Amino acid sequence: MANLGSIVGKVRSKNAGPFWLTVDIFCETPDAYEQVVSALSTKTIADIFRIDEHVVKRFDLSDLNVVKFSLPRPEIQGSAADRDMHGASWAALIGEIDIGAAA
Amino acid sequence: MTKVLVPSGALGLNYDQSALMRGLEMKPDIIAIDGGSTDSGPAYLGKGMSKYSRSSTKVEWQGLMEARAKADVPLVIGTAGTCGTDSTVDWMLDITREIAAELGQTIKIAVLRSSQDSAKIADAYENGRISPLQHAHEISRETIENCSNIVALAGAEQIQAAINTGADVIIAGRTTDTAIIAALPLMQGANVGGAWHGAKIGECGALCATNPQSGVIMIDFDGDGFTVTPLADGAKASPHTVSAHMLYENSDPNILYEPGGYLEVTDAKYVALDDTSVRVTGSKWTTAPYTVKLEGASLAGYQCISLVLLRDARYVKNAQKWADDIVEKCSAKVVDRLKLSPDDFNIELRLIGENASFGALETRMIDAVEIGVLGIVTATSDALANEIGKILNPYLLHHPLTQSEEQPTFAFPFSPAEISRGAIYTFSLNHVMTLDDPMDAFTLEVHDIG
């Protein structure tokens, strides 16, 4: 068992404007990148946010060893129901995803 | 060919003074700095006020005004005062006048205004000139008219109009982060894709390099692309740090939409010139109909908050049950005593130490030592929010888990326990507006000072 955060360099989550959230997984090495690409499905990310996987945009960027996801923000930034103005804490939740056996 | 000196990602975040001086020695053609974004939330736009302190803004702006005088080139700030409304542009203009008087500077200031008249925007909506962006919420004329402030994001053309006045200092309302950097290179014949790409890489200052907090970078634009160089001691850019910056706060790492077109970086080539500078070519620009993005914020009610701490292990363990019970009982009491409908107000208790970050989406459960309970009352008026906050107070102080136990007392760190937050706002536009002429939604004025 390994959580995502333990095999990659860094997980970053940020607003991309008030209506979108973007998650950058910096794998740092080609090995970690390959492992994340094969073990982390778009549906796993969608399930974290309890949304349909079809609204999640995915970018596998092998040149950067980065896997990026963008999705509509769970709540509009700064609205009464929002809990995190800059959308940065989602990285912690995503870093704790169990992606199976460590490489 | 065109050298743009970027002191930092935003005025108010500070910059490295010696790196700025190094930048001046390299003879920049313009100094460009961003003054804001939506990232600090809707209240700044809703109220038309700056997030950063006036004193910090003044100290940093004075340093840039002195640098500008030394280099004898234009100094431009985009999205002045966090949100770029007319009120924050005037705030920035006032600071600029004050500094100019103190320094004895004689300068020409161009002011570009981005605030929009909501009735005109509503008319544009009804005339089919406003289109939704992806996943935009349904809007109506009323949504637009309810915005306390609406701004349009200026592009390069409006900044170029300001540069063409011959101004020494340009104070711009809301602009895209990139427009203030791309404007002059585009005027001087830089590669169009390269100008926008370099502007995106540079918009957060040294965030595209190592030692990101040092701020200062130089971007040198030419007919094929651009070269980016961080200027602080020890700050280095590499093809990796530069190309990775396209990911930053951008939902699509390959495409960036701007007024009048879009940038594509899929085929861009990043080459290290040495261990500090990176050269980028192959960025592609595609023109599109001229649209500007709109941002609007509207009143979303009034809030009164409270904070109480649970330290008793049994209450910590049963905090969610305790909180749910309070919300139910207190809401019923509010309906009864104030003769309100449940739709007129909301009481929420967030458990800090348990799930305050993600609510029901939290996946990790551990035993906490203590829990901070953040009580949030939202209502339709300030008076009502505070009144409900006072009805909530006895529950937060003494609510027992069971009727059979001795009355507990919890820890309030403050008196008064209720903290009035006043008006709250929400972002309510996620749309673009089509313009026949880039200046149609913007005004430009010139002030001679000193």
C-alpha cells in the first residue's frame, strides 16, 4: 500500500479562477510518472469530489512528469459554502489517495 | 529586442531590491507589475477595495517609481488594488500622487478604467453579446444588476493605448495578468505567441524559477520567442521550472485564452542558455473574435461568526453529533422566536480538527485532542445575523450531549463571543463579452502631476 504523496515529489492544488480547481501532481521521475499514470484513474479523482468523471479534465504531461487534473470547483470560490479560498488544501486529500503497491 | 522588467508577482508581496537594481542596469524598456487577481476572494471585488495594506503598497510602489525615474521608462500596474475597480484605481492614483509630491517627481499618469455599468452589461446580455464560459451558472438580467461591482479584463490593446499617451506611470484597472507584460513587446513587433507565452511565464515574477519569493525577473522578447532570466542571487530558471509554470492556476496547461485570441504552447521549445536563463520559441497564437472576460461580485448575505473550543474527550469524540443537535435545535428556536422561514438564515458549525477543510468529503478520521467549533450564521441582514448569533451563543456555551448529565461549559476565547463579519459576497459572472472595438468597455484619462 502506498499513498500518492509518498511516491511523487509534490501535489499542488490551486484555483484556476473562481470557478475551477486545478491539481498538479509533480511525479519528478519517469518511474513515478508511469506508476501514477497507470494506477491513478480519472474516476478516483472524480470520486474524491463526488462528481461525474466526465467533467474532470486530465492531462498526462510526460515531458514534465506531471499528471494534471482540472475540475469545476466543489463550491464557487469564497461563496458561503466554500471552505478554502485558495483551493490549496485539496492537495492534502489527494496526496492521501491509496494507489496500491509501491514501486 | 523588448525587455520587460517584472519586480514580483504582485505589488504588496515585496521584491528583492538588489535584484531590481540589477534589472535597471540591464536597461529595461518597461517595468510591469500586477496588482491583484480574484484569488483572494469575492469581497474585494464586491466592496471595491484592496487586500494589501496601503502602507506596504506605498513603500513598494515608491521603490518602483524611483526605479522608473532612474530608467526613464514607463511603469505599469495592472489590476490596481487587488480587484481593479474604479475605486481601487483611484486609491492607487491617490498613493501615486502622494509619492510623486514627496519625491518631487513631475510625471504623466495614464489611468485605464475597467469598471462596468451593470445596466449596460445587462443590455449587452440581452443583446446576445455576453457568452458563458465552461460550467458557468445560468444568469439573468437580475444576476447582472445585483452585482455591486463588475469589471472587464483589459487585454494588450488597452494597455497599448495607455502606453501611446506617452505616460510615465500607467495605473490600470482590471486587466489580464499577462496583458501588462505582453503589450509593449507586441507593439514593437515581437512574435505574438512568444509575447503572450513570455507574459504568462512572467506574470508571477520569479515563481517560474527557483527561489520564487525573490520576485524579480527580466523577460527579453524578440521576433522568434523570448528569454527569461531571474535576477536575484541564487535564483535560477531551467526548462523545467519555466515550462511547468504554464500549469500554474491554469485549467489547461497548453492553452491560454486572452482578449482577441488564444495561446498554444504544445510545440514550444525550452532551451537552457546557461544555468540561469531559458529561451523559449515555438509558441503559437491564434486570433479569435475580440471578447473580454467579465468578473462580477454580488451581495450574498451577512454573517456573524463564533468560535468555541471543545477539549473534554467525550465531547471531542462526539463533536459531530453535538454540532448537528445544536444546529437542529437552534434553527427551530430561531424560526420560533424571530418568526422566520428556514430559508431566511443558515447556521453551520464547522469542526476544526475533524473535517473543517472538506466537510463530508474528508477521508481521514483520527482522534483529536481538541476541536475548534466555528459557528457561522448567514442571514439576510447584518442585524439578523447578529441576533441569530446571540441565540446560538447559549448552545455553544452549555449544550449537553445528553439531558441526564451536569451542564457542561465550553471555552470561548473572546468576548463578545459573536464576531460580526458584515456583508459577504459571491462571484456571480463567469462570462465573456464581445466588443467591436477593444476600447469600447474601457476609458483612458491622463493626469499631469507636479
